Amino acid sequence: MKLVITVVHDRDKGRITEALLRNGFKFTKIGSTGGFLREGNVTLLIGVEEKQVDRVMEVIGESCKTREQFVNVLPPDAAPVGTFMPSPVKVLVGGAVVFVVDVERFERF
């Protein structure tokens, strides 16, 4: 058995959770926050058999696409008073970060 840990942007959570459910995958959803942009994320814990890993990865890939977003380099609360704020820069957001780990033991009570 494998545990697929997937971190996705809040804007993608509806699309990916619906796609996972349509394909018969069960998951646990945990709210989280990204470190760089300090925006909302969702972490999904998906338990699957080893033969299902490729299919769950396909579903994740189809549901979570990266997109460009403009952000300020320094968050307003981190900049000293009177600091020049540079023009926003373009960064990629969205998509998914996925970890697949072995599960030594699984039981449902």
C-alpha cells in the first residue's frame, strides 16, 4: 500500500476532490498554508494500492495545472516603514506537489 500526499492550491481543491471521488479514491483533506506566497493550500492524504498509484497521479495531473500570478516580493508586514516596494513579479502558482510513500501497515476500525 502507498500513501499519496498531495499539496494543492485552494483554488484547485474543488476540481481535484471531485475528480478523485469520481474515480473512486478516498482521501483525507487537511487545510494548510504555503510558505512562499502565504496563501491557502489543501493537503490530501490518499491511501491506494501500489497498482493504483499511476492512475491517482493521472487524476492529480489532470486536475491541477500551474498558472501565472503577480506577487510583491516583500509582504507588506515584512517591509520596513518607508521601504521602496518593487513592481510585482510573475510567479507560477497552482499545480500540485506530490509525495508517494510506502505504508508499512494499514488498518481500518
